[in-house]
Amino acid sequence: MLAAFFPGVAEWLLGNRIRLLILELTGIALAFYALFGLLVLIVRRLPTSSRVRRVTSYMDGIVLGFFLVQVATGLVIAIFNRWGSLWYLRTAVPWFWSLAKLSPDMSTVAALPAVVKLHFVLGFAIILLFPFSRLVHLIMFPIKYLWRPYQVVMWNRRTRSGPPELEETSR
């Protein structure tokens, strides 16, 4: 997305074949890492007796599913449609600027493969759904907490005074 704001710098950075290869491979490695992280987040929520599942809302599950498909389509694009960083500058950046100017021009993205278009649509869907999930707390800063009194924590469990086996039998 930074390429949309600094296309000259991005074009210079991607102009060298070695730098382009390093950036593409780094992006693919990070996509695999994100895919693994998302799968861990989803698997933690699968068991019905899971604590994480009890605090996960329905919308959180939907957003995680959208993130999973978004990362998977991005990985497919990176692996099968080589040098996406370069064609992104020529196709998506002008399209994004036309959207920002409220004068959409679909001519630059019309010829892109269907998986790329799906990736774009999923990105906008995630932006649309994000405020309705608990993930919005990632970008919200609770300013009122600065003036709130400190939280007092009181533990409700007994301290261990004797051997653990004696305490277990006394309950």
C-alpha cells in the first residue's frame, strides 16, 4: 500500500532484479508465516470446551475466515503470478487513486486474473467487517483508561500452606 503513496520510490526499489527477488521471496515467506498464524488462531477456537471459543464472537470467526482466504489468495498470486510487485504499480495503484478521487476507472484492473480481483474484493470486505469484530481493539486506543483509577486485583484462591496432596483432599 505504501507504493500507492510513493510510486517513484517503489519503482526504484523494484527496478533492480536482485532487490525485486529479495522482496518477493520475503513477501512469500511472511505470507506463509501469516497463514500459519491464522491457522493456529482458528484451530484454537475449534474445540467446544475451549476458553478462547467462549470469548470469540460469531463476527470474529467470520473475519478470521476472511483473513485466511485473503492471505491464501495473496499467496497464490505471489507464487503463480510472478513479479506482482511490479504489475501492482501499473494496475492497482492507478485504480486505488481513481477510487480515492471518487471517479473509479476499472480499465487498469479489468484484465487482471480472477484471483487478483477476488483478493481486492476480500480486502474491501475485511475493511467493511473489521469494525464489527473484536479485532477493532487493535486500532482503538482507550484514552479514558489514562484517567481511570488503577484496577485492584483480588485473588480468590487459597495459598498453599502445606504439601499439595493435603490441600487437594481438603477441598
